[in-house]
Amino acid sequence: MTERRGWLAFVLAVMAVTVVFRPGPEPAGAAEDVLATGRRLFQLGCSSCHGTDGTGLETPGGDLRGPSLIHSGEASAYYELSTGRMPLSDSGQQPHRKRPAYGPADQAAIVAYVASLGDGPRLPRLDAGAAPLAPGGELFRANCAPCHSATGAGGALSYGRAAPPLNEATPDQVAAAVRAGPGQMPVFGPGVITDEQLAGIVRYVQYLRNPDDRGGLPIGRTGPVPEGAVAWFFGIGAFLAAVAWIGTRAPAREAVGSGKERTHG
């Protein structure tokens, strides 16, 4: 009887500990806490250019220091923060990919806060792995290759700007850029490129990291210019070498022929 009571007390103690330490539901104010954290981080790292309320700032000379973010949306904020393009130490410089200044949790908080400022483009949730590759490639070549090149290596734009290479872009970053149109890139909304089509483009961009090079050596996958240079260097070089070799053989044959004639004479 004593042993049975001991087991009963042990079972009740385990149940009590389980009830005490069982995680409860997410607090109702969790979303408000995320927005509050995002606003605080925004005030510290972004307001010097974009204003305390996200409406943008101008310099004393009237130049734009930072644009308004009221309708930039979730997609734009995610792209700029996840690629390390924002925040900038100098608002006049061109943003480049670098190590992000914020961790994932802080990025999510700032993105949520910027998204709450207005009705901007959302970050698409896509299943790129199930998207067809060939249609995605066609859409990429029609809409993206003129700036980013057919291989995704990037390219020069006007006014000293450049379309970045896509070899480091994640699927979410590609989708966000298409919807937000950062820099000189146009905005492709769902009315122009649907989420299904966008998933195909995202998959094709990932495919470009390690494509099936059926034409031989890829030579950096930077297009026809290096391929033509290699063809000229090796092809014309081999041709000139063959011509030189033939030219050196001809005098030797003439000398041998004249020697035979003198012998017969």
C-alpha cells in the first residue's frame, strides 16, 4: 500500500511539472510587440534619411535625402534589409549587396513596421521548386535579361548605375525585387507577372547558378564577347601559325628541288 501511494505521488508530481512548464498560446499583443520593436529599430537606424514617420527627408539644399516609405511595402523593406543594401552610411552612394546590419528577428520587425505604414507590395510566398523551369526561363529572358544579362551576371545601366548579379540572390529576394522594383528596376505587380509565373522566374534564377552547359566550356557565362575573343585568339592564332609553317616549308622544298636539278645537270 505504501509503495502504491509512492508511485501515485510521483505521477502527480510529474503531471504538475508538465502543467507548469507547458508553453501557453502566443500572447494577443505579440504582433503589437513586433511593431513596437520595428518602430524602435527604425527610429535608430532609418529615420535619419527616411524621417521619423517614414515620409522621407530633404537636405537643407532641397535634395532628397531619403524617399518616403509609406507605400514601399513589405517586399521592398525585406529586399533592402536582407541584402544589406540598407541602412546606408551615405545616402548619396549606390546601394550594394553586403552583410546585413540586422539579424533575422530584427529584420522581420522592421519589415513589419514598414509594411504597416501603407498599402505597399507584399512579399510573395512561393513554391519555386514545383514551378516549371522552361516557362520561367522564357519570362526571365523577356523581362530580366536586358538588364541582368541572359546568365544573370548583371550589367551596366545609365547614369553610372548597374543591375546587380543574381548569383547570391535567394528565392525570397528575387521575388521581393520583382514586386518592389528597387532602384531603376521596374515594378512587376501580380497584374503583369502572376505569382505562378514569378515562381518560375525564381526557379530559373536558381538554375542559373549551375546550368547545364551543353555548348562546352562556359567561359564565365558572361555572354558572346568572351566566347568570340577566345575564338579569335585561338582560331586566328592557329590559322596564322599554320600559314607561317607553310611559308617556311616552301623555301625548303625549292632548295631541295634546285639541288636535284644541279645534280642531274
